Amino acid sequence: MRFGEPMHTVDITDSPLEQLLSLVGERLADQQAEQGENAAAAAAAHIYERYPDTLRLVVDEDDWRGHPAVSEHRLAPAASAHIGQGLWLVHTGTSASDDEELRLLIPCACERGYVDLLLDGDMDLLGILADCQHQPVRMPHGNPYDCASLPDSRPATV
């Protein structure tokens, strides 16, 4: 919100508390929208610098959808882009942080979940995609009950 812009759009017939709650809701929505926009811009900048021979050529800034932080689940702002056949790119972190990551989500062969792979540059991405050249792209399993993306199928820790 900038100086001189209307602060809110509340009904003056509402009680002061209702007006304040409306202001809080608007402020929160603005913050979430800004977080999403910043996350999408950071994702676009990341692929522009780290993936000049692959993703930079085919994924535009407009392909990214920003997502605000979800504090109750300890999730930072992120951005995602669908690249086809059920595959997604998910970017977390900001351009100024050391914890910036790009992950490729690939559907499982069992079609009940996804396997996420941390990417580290063009060569890493090309190596993963070379292993996934069959149609449709799916991450294989030894049997339908060993899907690592499903919480109830992971081995119990001792």
C-alpha cells in the first residue's frame, strides 16, 4: 500500500471491530499476493541464471505461479510451473538466499503420487530427462506398495 492510496474498503455501518477485521483481511491478502509475485520472479531469475541451455529457453516468467508462505505447515513462499505430462517444477527460496532450490516433480508409475528430484543445473536436468524419454513420463516402482511419495508406504523408522 502506498501513501495516498485508499487504505481500505469497509462499510462505515460496520462496527469498529468489523472494520478492523476487514482491514486485516485486505492487508493479509495483499501480503500473500506480493509473496506469490516475488516467488514467481525469483523462480524465473533462477532458471535464467542456472539453466541457460534448457529451462531458460522454454519456460517463461508467465509460466510460474507464485504461492505465499503457509506458516502453519512451515512452508516458505514458492513458485510452480507445469512443464507437461504431469511434470512440475517447484522453486523455493529467493535469489539472494543460499537455500534456493529447484525441484522436478515426476508422477509415480502407480499414479498415486509424485517423486521430487532436486535439480542442479542444465546437465543434471538433461540427465534426468534422458532417463525419462518414454511416454508418458512416470517414475517406476518395484511393486505398487513401495511408492516413496505415499506416507503410508514408507518404511517405518526404528
